[in-house]
Amino acid sequence: MNRPTNAIAVEGLTKRFGETTAIEDLSFTVEGGELFGLLGPNGAGKSTLINILCTLLGPTEGTARVNGHDVTSETGAVRDSLGIVFQEPAIDEELTGAENLAFHARMYGKRKAERQQRIPEVLDLVELAEVADDPVENYSGGMQRRLEIGRGLMHEPDVLFLDEPTTGLDARTRRDTWEYIERLNEESGVSIVITTHYMDEADFLCERVAVMDQGEVVAIDSPAALKASLGGDIIALGLANDGGELFERLDAQSWVREYTPTEDGVAVTMARGEQRVADLVRLADDAGAAIESVDLQKPSLENVFLSLTGSTISEREASDAAESHTEAADEDSSMERPTETAEATEAPGAVE
Ligand code: ADP
């Protein structure tokens, strides 16, 4: 496949909806063939970014290129370069797998000869050749998800967007779907960009992850490098009071590399955490902290997010939900949505 080095290049990208800044001054690139993740809580700006990259929304400021094509001035070429699989199912359960792909290919304007050639190729690619003529309602959740991915691959895109690819799947099927996505990336060479708010998904799947929070990319690197940047293990103390003098005492310990107050206590970073649990509990006790829980954690992307933003992803989602509830009551901000939603719903047909 002949592709430019960058599957995606974003520079200074900003999108505002009235008073709300959904994404602000984003700059990053995704290399051709990369399996790249956008990780962040609900409301971080992932969908806005994807919608701009798919030409469903226009940027307020900045530029974005997909496969070398500008999302504002070369929308046709951008749409030809990318496939997208949304969270909401878009397949017809009463049709067979092959019929679903044929329907999609016709919608996309593929001629019969092309369809007849491409459909078996895609069915092979998504490992559904054997059940091609079975109705989709007989497929398992994982098979249906692979068929959705097949739809996105019909026109041989260079870049495939998967929006929250495993939401709603059981644990086993999630794992199988991850392995499938990894194989697809390795074997077909297609660049894959996934959005997810699941840390384990980003950790397992992605070569590099852009950690997003409140419209900004707060870190971008491989999961291993992001975790290593934390510089050690974490002991999370749940506290029933304000910790007394705990924070002053932590400041004075040479073995404490860093600590971050959390909503229900404090997360303390150190080397070889298992050897420090007793020291930390004693220290907290002496400082007048009322310890409710002690949890030793080896670094995960959740800890990376916490250390970068001061909140866990679920805390962030809970506080954003509370905020948007307040906003919904505010007439001005709730007026913004319909206009932009209309813009967003105009174009999908063309991308299909
Ligand atoms: P994510 O996909 O990470 O959940 P979104 O891109 O959907 O995040 O949202 C980012 C921010 O932009 C949120 O504060 C959201 O409320 C706001 N937003 C998204 N779409 C619109 C819209 N059409 N009108 C107004 N605000 C929007």
C-alpha cells in the first residue's frame, strides 16, 4: 500500500460550540500503519476530534489531515481514505453477513464486479467467510462487531476509526475483539485509531496513546512509557478525615517520590511499594490520618491519568455529568447543541 508517512496530522486544532471548547489546540501525528488510541473520560473531546477527522464537523481553528488530505478543503479524498465504525450498530440483523456488505457497497457506489471481488476479501479479512450466508441475527456479539468492522473496510481505506470498539461486549468477547483488531492491523497494515475510555483496552491494544482530558491532549506515548513515567508503584490510602499532618509528613520522606490527593484520600508513589506499605500506614497513623483502605497498585494507565489530571477517569466522568446537568438547566448553553448537531447529521451519508 502506498501511503504517506502520516495517517493523521493535526495542528493547533480547536473546536468550540458556543461557550464550550470541546477540543483546544491539539497537535499530534499518527504514523501510517500505527494502532493508535485516544483515551479519555466521556466529555474529553474524543468524538469531536473523530468527527472533525471524518469531515462531519468543521474545525474552529487549526488544521487536520488524513492520509495527507486536508479535512476542510479535500473532504472527498479524506472520506475515501477512511473507514469508520461507530458505537451504534449499523448492520441489518435480518440480512446475511454477505448481504450486509453488498448493501453497504451499493450505497457506496461500488459496481457489481467490484462488489463481487471485494465482499469475499472482506469476509476473509474479518474471519466470517464460513458464516457469510447465515443471517446476522445468528451471529455472536463478537462476530457482529467484526462484520461492522468489515463494513468500514469495504472501500479499502488507509485509516480505520473504531469508536469505543468493545462497549457492550462481555469480557471474553472483548478480549477476542482486541486480538482480532491487533491481527487486522498487523496483517492488513491499515492504520487504526480507536477511541476508548477503558484503560485496559488502550493498554492492551495501542502502540501509542493520546491521553485526553477536558479537550486537551495531556500526554502522548506508548502505554509502557506512560506507565514508566510515573516512576514507581502507588499506594492509595482511603481516608475518613483530612489526613491530619499526613501531607507535611509525606513531604519529609525521601522514599516518597510523589503524592496526589484524591477525592477520598491520597495516592503515594514510590519504588517497591510492597516494602513500604507498613511504613506508610505507620506514618499516616502517627500523622492523625483515619485510614479506611490501603491499596497497593502497580502502575496502570488509570494511575497515569490520575497523576496527569488529579482525578480518576470515573471521578472525571461523574463530575462532568454533574456539570452538564447544571448546564442543561442553563438556557444559553443548551441552545448551542441543535445547530451543531444538525451540522453533524448532514454528512454521514456521504461517509457511508
Ligand atoms: P467524548 O467523545 O470524549 O465523550 P465529546 O467530543 O463528545 O467528548 O465532548 C467534548 C465536549 O464538547 C463536552 O463538553 C461536550 O458536552 C461538548 N460538545 C460535544 N458536542 C457538542 C455539541 N454538538 N454542542 C455543544 N457542545 C458539545
